[in-house]
Amino acid sequence: MPKNSLSVFLSAYGMDYYEPILEGNKVKHNVGLLYWPGSVTVEKLSFSGAKWKDKIGNDKSQRKYAFSRKPLIVKVTPKSGDKNPFLIAVVHQKSKKTYSSDEQEPYNNRKKIIAQGRQLRQILFGMMKKKIADRFFIMGDINDGPGFDQYEKSLIESGVEAHLGSVLDPETVLHSFNDLSKGGTPTHPFRPAAQIDHILYPHKAAHGSTKVRVKANSGRVRTDLVSIKKNGKNRDSDHCPIEVTLLV
């Protein structure tokens, strides 16, 4: 929701001490982050939202892709403790939902998710190379879960895998929050529904030399803040806030 509507939401839940920062100003489907100004400073970072080219799956040549919703990327600097800044990218990638009988639509949807994951990685690792920060977190709705469906098997890649990276480049492989060695709480509340909301980060964000790191078992979807019942049935956790605790 836009910032003015979000302020009403925060007031209704007694969360006025949080400040929202958003990418987009639509009636819905913006991406955003809530932060407490008393503990951190937050700077929205600019980056090119222009289309790019990528070759995916059985494409004979490169095709143009664009972000379905431009990610929000911010630099967060704690005011106490470890004051080293880190980046947070809030995402809401392309949906897999189809709207026609076109047999290529499911493939095209998955290619878009893959392309967006690859591009986001390039942007974030590029910011790290520029010394903007030495670690980052990706949070949000990737619209894809672990494992390959029938279409991804043909493409030999999935959206989640595109975000995580390749073992052929181990220094840039990202970790999923519920893969922590001490155990983690999956960020999707339903079983056996697919996990489509994710919290991802590079190895250093959990095991680095500085104090900013994830707290085990703290990742969750705030289903208590959003109704997730429709016609008496559970539905996907789209648009519920995603939360993780960082130790600083």
C-alpha cells in the first residue's frame, strides 16, 4: 500500500514508532521496509531499473527482461553496537500465475523470475565491490519455492536457484534462512504449500567477523498482521510482512 495508507495501518496496530520506506507509490503491490529511526539510519539507494538482456534455458539468443516490480534497496547503519552498514533488498518477483491458454506463458513467467534473480545478484554484489557495504539480505516474495516443477526441469533452472547462485562460484552462493545449521523457521506457514517467501544472505552475513548477523529461528511471516483466510481456506502468504532479527 502507499505510504499514507501504510501510516494508518501502523497506527491501528500501535506501531507508529516504525518509519516506512517504499519503492513505488501504487494503490497496491509496492515493496517496502519498516524501520525504527531510534536504532538505525536508512538510506534508499538508486540503481538502474532499465531493461537488460539475458539468455535463459532453450532461448536461441538473448532476450530483454525487466523487473516486474523494482526492488527496494536500502543501506542500513546501526546507531549502536556494530555500526558497519549492511544492505537490504526487498523484492516481489514475477508471479507464475497464467492468464491465457498460451503454452509458452508458464515458461515465460519462470524465465522472468530467473532473469530478475540473476540481475538482482549482479546489482547487490556490484554494490559490495564499490564498498557500499560488505553484506546484504534479500527479503520478500520470490514467487518460487525449492525444487523444480515441470517447466523448470526443461529450463534446467528455477527462480530460487537463480537468486541463490551456483556452486561453481562458491564465494557468491547465498544461504536461505531455514537452511541454517542450528535450524530455522520456514518463512511460509502452510504445509504442504510451497515456500514462496524467502530471506537470503551471503555466508558472511551469518558467519562474518562483525556482529551484524541473523538470529537463528527468528525468520517468519507476520500472518498475525494480515488475514490469510479466503472463503474459509488458507491461501498463499503473499503480501504478509516478512521479519527477521539481526544481531548488531
